[in-house]
Amino acid sequence: MARQPLHGGQAVTGQCETQGDVPPGGMLRVRVSPETGAQAMNIRNKSAVVTGAASGIGQAVAIELAGRGAKAVCLVDRSDNVIQVARLINDRMDAHVAEACIGDVTDEDFRRKTFDLVCSKYGAPGICVPAAGITRDQLAVKVDKQTGKAQMYPIELFRLVCEVNLIAAVYWGIELVARIAEQRRSQGLGRWEPREDIQGTIIFIGSISSQGIPGQIAYGTTKAALEGVAATLAKESMYHGVRCAVIHPGFTDTPMVRSLGKEFIEKNILPYTQLKRLIEPAEIADAIFFMICNSAVSGELWADAGWHSSA
């Protein structure tokens, strides 16, 4: 199912909204699945928080979870286009399933207010997919042909990419664990027991860039680091019944990838994938849904369309 991405806008910190205008003719289709047994029931009473939900993989995940029966989905993004996505989901579902929260994912106060909103309405969320991400591609070292001087990758860009892709993603995941832990404490519950249902799942968005792609010293670092985050957090958070895993998408048809340009994609990306095309965001969202629902899945899943590096 093809879904059109929405993108744009700057950060508006701390504002939570659920209203918005529907673009003429609409832009999204939401699949409402019939009962499919235990897997579909796993999320039926769960609410979810998805960052980067105005476009790309985040948007596709929000649509997928709503269509699969999640009790509520909080769509988080710095772009006010996220309001349109939430409104369209609600229209297609004929129910108020989606909440839109506009703000900067690196802002701690905004993160707490978003979780406060979800907890006050639906209880502690059971799913978190921190999909917000940026790239600032540039070679680590580039020699100026005129001066002969070596130019290094700007440290301020490295820090920015780390703040958004790594630190923010980690803390949105940790916030989920904290809210579930507090809710269990208020119910007189301690260590999670196998006889209980899984309490929560965090899926971090890695990337094939974690294996190394020239020009992505900052981006690749953040995506590789998420493997260590998930491995560590999974051991800690299971005390509270929360699972963690990482999905590593290949080159996906998102605004970030499309910004590379058609010529670059056709020359440097498509020839090195088995499918000879970009992956659809909906395909990644489907894989994420599988990871959420199947409690036996842990570690990392590579959804790379058979991509392999040219060098």
C-alpha cells in the first residue's frame, strides 16, 4: 500500500493538538485488519508513541498501528503536518485514535508533557517507536584543492545529529519504561512475571548506514550506537516487562532519501539492492509491527532489500 509522505516545518516546542485541516482529496489510506488471532490482540489495548510521524517511516508506523487496532497512537513531530496525518487517520478509522503533538524531540519538557498527555488519557503507553531522525552528510575529511588544507566534519553537526538520532531516541524509549514502571508500582506490582502480558515494546530505528557509508560519519555512528542501547536497555527494562529491539531499514522512499536526488539514487543505490527499487515505508512499518507483536523477536532485524555496499 503506497502512502504519500508529509514533510516540512520547524520546531514548535511543547504544543499538543488533535485538530487540523484535511488536505483536499486526502493523502492516506488506513488499512483496518480483521481479527488475526493473538498477534492482533497484542496491541489492541495498548497506546503508542511514534516520533517523526509527519513523514516517512514514522508516518507509516503510525498508520500501521492505528489500522492494526492500537487503542491510541500519539504522533509526534516538529512539523505541524503531523496534525493532518492524525486527522486523516481518525477520519479513515471513524474514531478518535490519533493524537498529534508538535514539538522538538530533543526538548525534555516537551517529551514529558507528551507522555503526561498519553498517560492521563490512556494510561502508560505500551509501544514506543522513536523514528525522528536527521542526516547531515559530509566526508569526515576533505582537502580543499585551492588551499591544500584539510577540512574536518564540523563538530557542531556531529553533536546535532547525535542529539536527534541517538540521545532523543534513547530518552523517548527510557521515558516509556519509566511510565510503565511507575504504573506497575502504583498497582503494587514489582518484577514482571512471565505469566503476565508483555507490558511494552520499544523499537529503535537503526539503518544500514551502521555498517559504514562514506559521508555519513555522524549518521552512521548514531545508528550503530542504537544497537548498544537496545542490548543494554533490553536487559534492564525486562524487569518491568518491556522489550527492546532495533530495525535496520535499507534505503527507503522517504523525504530524507529522496533529497539525495534521482540521479544519485539510480546510480549509487538501486544497483546495489536485490529489489532494484527503494523500500516502501509501509514495508518497514509492517516489519516493525511484526517485531512488536512477536515476543520471541529480539536483537536486530535487517530490512534492507538485499542491499550491499559498493566497496
